[in-house]
Amino acid sequence: MAVQITRKGDVAIVSIDNPPVNAIGHAVRAGLLEAVETLSADGTLKAVVLTGAGKIFAAGADAREFDTPPESPHLPDVALAIETAPQPWIAAINGAALGGGCELALACRMRIAGTNATIGLPEVTLGVVPGAGGTQRLPRLVGLKSALDIIPQGKVLKADAAKAVGLIDRIADDPVAEAMALVDGGKLGFGARLSERAAVEADATAVLDARSRAAKRMRGQIAPERAIDLLERATQEDFDRGMAQERETFLELRQGEQAKALRHIFFAERGAKKPDSIAAEPVPVDTVVVIGGGTMGAGIAYALERAGYTVTLVETDEGARERAEANVGRLFKDAVKRGLMAQEEADERQARITLVVGYDDLPPAGLAIEAAFESIEVKREIFGKLDEALPKHAILATNTSYLDVNEIAASTSRPERVLGLHFFSPAHIMKLLEIVRADKTSHEALATGFAVGAKLKKIPVLAGVCDGFIGNRILFRYREEADVLMMDGSLPWLIDEAMVEFGMAMGPYEVQDLSGLDISYAQRKRRAPTRDPNRRYIPIADRMVEEGRIGKKASVGWYRYPGGGGAVVDPLLEDLITEEAHFAKVTRREISPDEIRERLTLAMINEAADILNDGIAQKASDIDLVMVHGYGFPRWRGGPMHYADTIGAAAILDKIRAFERDDPVMWRPSPLIVNLAASGGRFANAGQV
């Protein structure tokens, strides 16, 4: 049974029991409505306590039902039945009460939360609005301003914050016991039901502020704006009319493209784990050796220590060791500044990271992660030393972004225990982790990578070996096509504007300025000997680096950064681009924002399709996770493969064929796209898993 009823004297306890997260699917809704009807007929009951079995109250609706027609009983009707029951229902919130779980709690006459409880209405993060009274009950409980701070941002509050705004009434170690004690002591006191309260007091300033926040923080997304509209309606309409409008909006949005894309990413994230095909147990890892204490290595060491590992960080000399210590120290200092830990804890944690010079006295670690300079010679030397210094059971991982993991593994006597663990910068914040399988990497090594990723709370994606793996291979093609557009008629800031309008976190040129143009310059030089002489090459970025325009760290790159501040368009750059076009005998033309968006997104899609076709990625959703979490592809478009399915393979092929007529080298259609166009198949169903 998805809903259990137990009786303790004159109090009934109703428990939602739908593991693992007590999602409010049809069985739960039906069980709750039946419980209301059964208990309402019992005149001996003083109160009903609603809670969740296990460690969760209810983590929202079952999103899998969003793709099927709504089935009665509907959650708004269940919530109203709870609210209008003859006995008062008390929400005893153990763990998370999210989305529909929060709405059930709002329908109760009192809310008591456990000390570790979280409560909120994050529906906008799935492209919808609360659909069971959240936009109408919450402002009647906490006021319009607080509701506008919570719902349009999809905010989830801890118990103390929820109590501060009036969302819950009490906090207790055992919320069920606290509810029972209140009933037994006759200390229950209730105001009017939320559905019976008058319209909320208007606040035009708060509404404008909420719209401004939504435009800035959730740019391009529909649901936050619609949620604000509904909250504003709570100041103008009675409860029933507001509820009707909320329900209509919820049902409309849940079938929209944004909601489908956000659900796709939601389920892809939850499915990101060790594939069943990796049939091995991980190597036990308590101690990790990190090689290199630069920005990336320090971030990895910090993240490992926070996850409970014992960490030794290796540098080449005493000066480098001191710089590494400073890098790690800055991370702990920032954690204190952000309120993540007290200074005393930060000092203790930093002291647990041992910094050493050389490989002579390393601990018997189960894992080493190399995060040194991106040079195959440097990495081969490091792995040769690690091979000698660490136990034979230890797993050796490289954080390389581009280099051949097979070549690195060949420098050891244990290539089967070598893999890539490609972290994204900043490593202690970014959730993505590419786990790179070389030709000889064992299942045990891969299982260890996934286990470490899980402990670090990363989103792991399995990748094969190629130049750039999944994400950087797509990024290279994206930037390559952007450079062609720049040469042929556009400008860096116009290309950036077009892609930000598409939904990218930043345009390709602003991103390069932040990371440094010298990094991609070194990669191009490394690739030069193997570059296809028939492939068009744009030298503008090379000239930029040679003239010292290497990005924000030099105060000038594709933009200028006066005084170290924000990006400012540099009109001199247009002369440089025009000059290079003249040298290349290119007649520049007008290129519209729509053409920019189309060519750049199709370039990503075509490269991603090749990656899937080549077996570098195992499934389309892995590519989507990489691009959303690592490269700023708009989450609400679902990643390039999901976005491709909204266009259709046949339409994509037609567009690529048109580009191919002008450039058959750069625009060769992926065989996967050709096959899907012929069969009518979907990218979502392609791949090896």
C-alpha cells in the first residue's frame, strides 16, 4: 500500500510509503483521498498526522506521469480534501517536502518540521508551476514578497529558514512525536484555512523585483514568469479562481518543450551512474595522491578532502609547493567567507592536506589523480614515477582535457589501471566528471572512478578516447565554426549576443577571454602537424595571442577589460578581422543572428552525432549532460541531442547538406544523422546503452 494508516489513541497517523522518495504518483493520491474519506467518518479522532515513511516526507509529484494524460484523483482535489477534513491534519515533515509534498503540507492546518527537513516548491526547475495550490496557498501563508522569493526561483528552504518566513510552525527532533504531544496536551490552535483566507495584499515593487531576478537568473525560461503571474493573481482573485488558473497553467506548461527538456535532464542526471556493463567492484580508496597544485589540482584536492578522503598533494619544488599551499588556502578562506565552515574547521581541514615535493615518500594510496601541465611529455614522466611509487593495486588517473590516455597509460607497467578523470573548473564546484576509458582500462579501474565520483557528488559520464573526449571535442567544432562566421562577416560580440539569446550561459568569445586565449592557442599548435590541409583554418585567434591579446588576465582579448572590470567591445578588433579577411581573400557579408544560431547549434549537433556514432559517448543523454553541466548549453533546451530531436534528423540533414555544398570538409554529415533521417529514428534512442 502506498499510504499506510495507524491509530494511536485518538490520533491517526497517515504515512506516505512509496519508496525511494515517496513520489506522489497515482497510487499515493488515491491512497491519500481514501484515507481522508475513511478518517473523516471517524468521529472519535482528534487529529490526523501526515508524514512520510522512511527519511522523506514526499519529494514531489512523479514526473514520469507528466508525459501521460492526467488521471483522477488529482493532487489539487486531494489537497483540498485534506484541508477541509473535519479533523485537523498536521504535517510532520521528516526530510524533504518538495513540490507536491510541500503543497500537501500547505493543505494541513499545522506544519512541524524535523531539524534536517527541507521544504520548497522547485517546480520551475522542471519547467512548470506548482499545480496543487502552491501559488495560491503559499502567499496567503507567508505573504506575497516571501512567496515571490521562493516559487519563481524554485527555492528549497532548510527548516530554520522555513520557520523564519512562516512556512512552518515548529521545528522538532521528532515531528510526529511533537504533533502527538500537542494533540495530547490540547495545545492545538489554528487560524482560518488557507483556502478561506482573503486575497493577498498587493506589492507592485516585489513583483517587479521578482521579474527582474527571473530575467537575470533564469533567462529564457517561461515557467518563472508564469509563476509570478499566478502569485500576482493571488492579490486580485479569490482562491477558487486562482486555483483554476494555476491548474490550467500547470497542465499547459507540462506539455511544453521547455518542461520536456528539463525533465529529460532531470532523468538523465538521476541515471548518471556506473553502467551495468562494468561488472567489477571498485578498489577501496581512503587516501588519494594529487599531482599538481595549480588551480585545477588545488580544487581537486579541496573537493577530495571535503568528501572525507586523506589527501597528499605533490609538487615539483619548494616554490611550487608554497604556491600550491596558497591555492588550497584560498579555497578554504573562500569557504569561510561564504559561511560553509568556521575558521577553526577550515584550518583543521587544510592541515589534513599534506603537501610534499617529489615522489620519494608517498602514502600507499589507492588512487592518484594527475592535474599537471597539459603536455604529453610531462604526463608520461609523472605516470612513470607514480607507477614506481604507488602500490600495484592503485588506480592512476589523469585529468587531461585533450591528450591521449592510451599514450599516458603506456608509460606505466599497469595500463589496465589507468583512466581519465576529467574534472571541470572550478573542480570543487562543477558537478560534471568525464570518466575516460582507455583501450586497456579495466572494469575495476572504471568502477573506482565512478565510486569516487559518487562520493564527490559529481555527475559521471563515461567517455572514450579521442582528442577532447566528449565536451572539448564539441567545443572545438563550435569555436571553429564561430571563427568561420567571424571571418565571413560577423564580429565576436555579435556572435556572443546571438548565442546568449539562444540560452548559452556565455558566448564563445567571452568564454575564451575568461579561460585565456593562450590555452586554445597551445592546443591548435599541438594539432597543427595532423591538421587536414583541406580544412579551412582561421588564423585570427593566433594573431590575437601573438599580439598579447590573451584575454581577461591581460586586460584585453576579444574584449577589453578596463581596470580589470567587465567586458567592453573593442572597435580596433574589427579592423584586425577585416584585415585578415582581406589577406584570406574573403568577401565579408551580412550574417544574421538567426544564421549564427543555426550554424553553431548544427555544428555542435553534427559533432555530437559523430561522437555517439563513434562510440566515444555511450548514449545521447550523456552528451546532453556534458554540454549542460560543463559548457553552459541551456538546460531548458535539454542539451544538443535532445534539442536535435525537437528539430528532427531529416530537417537537420537538409540544413547540413546545404552547408556541405559550400564546405564539404567541415560540413560532412554524421553517418548517424544520415541513418536517423532515413529511418525516422530519434537521437535519444541511439548509442550503445
